[in-house]
Amino acid sequence: MKVKFLGTAAAEGFPAVFCNCDYCNALRKIGKGFRTRSQTIIDGKLLIDLPADTYMHFLQNGIKGDEIESLIITHSHADHYYPMELNMRGNGFSKNMKNAVLNLLLPSDCADKLNALYDSSKNTLTYSVFEPYKTVTFYDYNITPLPARHGWGN
């Protein structure tokens, strides 16, 4: 199994967009060592989370989005799940994709957001909903979801 962390920061990133603390300003001055929002890729085909930084992660790491077969969304916080990005798959935005369908595994609240925001006429996604602590087989992987319990009231 090959695991690559694409982003390891919290929701605000580092340096934070609106922060002028000594640490953020020092990092801006150095011009490197920036940390983007959390995302991981496994074996070049399974993506964990879809933050707004996904586009930059793909560019920085030579990842072709159409080669991603599967996506697991861990929880509904915006720094882990930017569902509007999924509307960029298919007609008008993406042509000649290697994997025409992306398979998602996600919690029910994320599925609700997807149903509200995704243009299902594109037919480029399938999804399954997971339950905390219930192990599921998702392609070549056994996944045991754990509830996210941090910040923003949960």
C-alpha cells in the first residue's frame, strides 16, 4: 500500500488566509513550507477527502483526476468536503476521462449535500453511505469509519 499525504493542515491552512500572527507572516516571508487542507491518496487511485485544495494538490503532485477510481469522504466539514468540485466531472468540464465514473463512500450527511448540489444528469458518480464503526469493503480496502469529533460543535 502506497500512502501519500497531499495536505495536512486544519481548515484555515498554514499560513492562514486572514491571519497576521508572527508564525503565519514568517512562513509567508520564507515562501515555502505551506500546509494545505487535509487530503490523502492511496495507491494512486483511492482519494481520502475532497477539500477546496484538491485542484492544487493534483497540480503539485502530478495527479490526474480522471485516474482516481474511488473517493472516501470522512466527514462534512468544508475543509474535508467541497462537493461542488464534483460538478466538474463530465459534460462541459471534463472530456476523455479514464474513469468515467467515480465511486464514493461517505457518511449520510455528506450524501445529503451531494444530492442537493450535484447535477445527477452527468452520471459520473456512484456512492454508498457508511455507518460509524461498521467495517465495509470498498474495492480493495476494508474500511472502518470512525466518527469525527472535533471543532464546529461536534
